[in-house]
Amino acid sequence: MTEHSRDLSRRRLLFGGAAVGAGVLLAGCTSNESDQPTTAQTKGADAATGGNAAPGERVTIGFSAPAADHGWLAAITTNAKAQAAAYSDVEFKTVEAGADAAAQRAALSTLISQKPDVIVLLPADGKELNAAGLEAMKAGIPVVNLDRAFPDALAYRLQIKGDNYGMGVAAANYIVAQLKAKGVSAPIIGEIAGTDSLELTQERSKGFADTLAQNGLKVNNRRPAEFTADSGQQAATSLFQALPKIDAIWNHDDDQGIGVLAAVTQANRKEFFMVGGAGSKKAIEDIQADNTVLKATVTYSPSMASSAISLARLIAQGKGMSDLVELQVPKELILASETITKENASNYLKLGF
């Protein structure tokens, strides 16, 4: 049996007898024409080490993510392109996601009809794009679901995301520790969430509320935003009007945090400290300089897009992860949320987006 045949046999086992077509190219595929990989958010393929890093069967990876309306999403697409460019055996095809879930669904239908070897997909909304994941999987095309989870496990081969619940836990733990250190009793805690309709926002808020409750505390006022600077400023302004005094705030997203800090200056409200979310370069620099109310942020790194591409390549080639005993890539990968403070900011600055 040739290596090519062995790859196809492994795929039949993975997908219930439906072999994923090998070497099928999409019209208009790039040939590693994307930006050069960054040193921190991507990991180069060192062919000299052999194993999974060595060039193998040529595969086509289809990719779709929402339009970059803020820095984190821009980094997702940039990282995915750069990671694909690190592999000489990867053809990378990006399809425009459009303005909403319906437009992305239409683009994905076209992509599925062109039969890439694997699709990496960050859906505009996991629930609304679940059907697209099912369609691809039924067509024998493995789907790597990135960040926004599909509710149906059959809609993806691999799900990779940050720990949203853990972000809330980490933010609450930092706030609790700081309040205790300051000797604050009966603190007033505010929360500026992301887009409330997204499951990831709900998970973040639950982790935050659960951990506060375990310490006898609660959120006194919560305002959702939309992961943008403008919405962050509006939400913060509304929060300040509702709470004459605040001791601590958790803002879910560092991009919308730019607007929150603008509202802080506008309202001249600096009696509290704030924790951010995601780990943008600007936020880490502010934490390091220690000249704003932002004292920490909890990570949700867009480097997950780079990992998604690397794992999609292995899935398409019928390989497992070389450091694991199992012959297949795992079904789910959740990245831990880390806390960045002034003390360790210099270590994380290179990872900022």
C-alpha cells in the first residue's frame, strides 16, 4: 500500500467510510502568498526535525472568519495566513465571510462545493453556522471549528478555542485578591461584557459571577458592548451613570477597552481598577506603564488560529500529534486563560496583537 493510499484509508476510518479527496485544489488558491509568519503568534515548520514538520502530502485548507472589525479578529486571519505560509505542502484558500452569518453561510456553501481537504472556520455565530459545519462534515470535509463553538459535536472534527469560562474565573480571582489586599469591604463591581448573544460572552460572565459568588461578592451592574471601541465607550459611560462609585471593573475585551478608557477620561472616573480581556499589545503596554486604571488582563490569544491551521494540516494528511500516543488529532483543544499584570507584562508583550 502506498503512503497516499494509507492516508486515504485513515480518512475513511475518521469519517465513517467517506474518504476526503486528496490533492483537490480550489480555483484561485494562494500558493503561500500570504504575509510572513510572525515569531510569536505562529510557529514555523522546521523540516530538518522530520516527523510532522517535514513536507508531506499537499493539502488545501479552506478558511473563513468574520470581517476584521477589531484587532483580535484581524489577528486571527493574519495568523492563519501566516501559519499556512510556513508549510510548503499547504494551499490556503480564504473565502469572504460577508457582513453576517447568512452571508458567511453562502460563502461556505461555495467553498464546500469546491472540496478542500479541510476547512478552518471561525463562525460569525456558532449556532447559526452549525448547519454549514454539518454540511461540510457530511461531504467528507473535516471542519476545524475555531473560537465560536458549534452546538452539535457532529458539525466539527476539531474544536479549538480559548477558555471563556476560565477568563471570567481569572478576572474574578484577580479582582478578589486586589480587593482583599486593599481591605475593601462590600465592594461595588462593574462588568462590561461583549456581545451578549454569543455563547462565549455568556460563558465569560458565568465564570466571573460564579467565582465572585464563591467569595461572597457579586456584580453590581453589567453592561454589554459589541467588542468595538465605540461600543465600549458607550457601555462604560452608561455604567458610570448607573454607579456613582466603583471599586473594580472587568471589561471582557481589550479592543473595546480602548473605548472604556476613553470614557474613563471623559468622565474623570479613576477611583477603581480594571481588568481587561484577550491580551492586546496596547493593553499590555498600558499595564506595564501602570498609568491608567487598567492593571491586568486575562488572555484569549488569537494564536489559536495558527494552531488551528497546523492541526488542520495534520487532519488532512491523516496524521496525529507526534507528542501524543493517539493516532489522531484530539476532538477538542481549549487554551488556558493566563493573567497578565505589571509584574509579568514584559514576558507577554511579544504575544500581544
